[in-house]
Amino acid sequence: MPEQSLTCSDCQKTFAFTEQEQAFFQERGFAPPKRCPECRKARRARQGGGGGGGGGGGDLAQMTAAGLPKWLAAFQKKLATGKQWQTRQSGMSMLMG
């Protein structure tokens, strides 16, 4: 596997995809990167953290002042306004009839 030159989908700059990186990506079943290392780093910073794994609560940057994950605080706020509950109640009353 010779080194490849790829074009970043964000900044359009060309970056090297080394043999070692290719082996790493292939070993794990990953597609080749779409972004250069600088744009990947910037994207992670904008999104508040590192790589994936899915919603396990996140790092401290994604916590509210009350110590709750931001998604949980937003959910509680919606519940407090009653919008979610009212929608469900009206649906239930139609079912109950």
C-alpha cells in the first residue's frame, strides 16, 4: 500500500494518507478519512470532545453547571414546560376515548 494523497472535504487541501494510517483504518474496517488532520481536530473541538462510541454522557465540556449532561438538562426543561406531557396526554385521551 503506497502512501495516498487525499483531498480534504472541508478545506480542499491535499493531505497524506500514510501506509501506517491505511493499515490502521483497514484493520478496523474504517473508510479512508474525508478530512485532513487539522480539520478533524477542529471538528472534534466544535463538537465538544473526542471520538465516538455514542451517548455515554460525554466529557466535562458537555456537562451543565448542575452536573447534568446537556441533553438531559434540555429534556428536563421540555418536561418542565409541559409540552411533551400535554402532547402525550392528548394522544392518550383519544385512545381511551
